[in-house]
Amino acid sequence: MGKKIRSIEDLNAIRDGAKKDLDLRVGAGEMQVTVHMGTCGIAAGARDVLLALVSALGAEGASKVLLKQSGCAGLCDREPMMTVVDKSGTEYRYCKLDGAKVREIVREHLLGGRPVADLLVK
């Protein structure tokens, strides 16, 4: 069972946390990240990738990133995958992801502006 709400501050903390998560999905971001959640992606671990991404973005306070989900990207053998589109419209497709790789992409690419070449689809 969840944590008990004992004060208005507890309620405000819950609201603020939910707002951060919602802003990742509907905000106007400078970068857009799409996690590919087709059947093949889910079977390969895309749910864990999505959770790691939400967690890493939230921990870093990355308010300029818009998070989306889509179906299969057509490269089933490279799942789980995500696509990053920067403000210039350039696409970067990352493959064979896990939590550690997602955190590296958040730190280096989404926050630092440096794509992680070793993790890109080749």
C-alpha cells in the first residue's frame, strides 16, 4: 500500500511529482524522445527502458524534453529502442538499450548535447 497522506505538504508533494511526470509527456520540449513500444520492443524490455528514462529525466529536472511512445520501429532485432529528435529536427535512433545506457544517453545527449555514438543504430 502507498504512503499515507498526513498533511497538505504530503498532498502537494504528490501533486508536484505527478506534474513533473505529466510535463515530460505533454510539455513543449526542445528535444523529443520516443520509446518504441511495439510487441517486440516490450518483449525485449522497452517498459524498463521507459521507466529508466522517466526516472533519469525526473532526477535531472530535464524540463526541455518531451517524452512519447510509439509502436515498432521495424528493427525488431535491435529492440529495445528509442529515437531522439533535437530542435533542428535531426533524428538519432538508439538500440539495444537498458537502464545504464538510458542514463548515459540522458546525461550525454539530452543534457550535454553529445550523441552517444556507440549506442546508435549503425
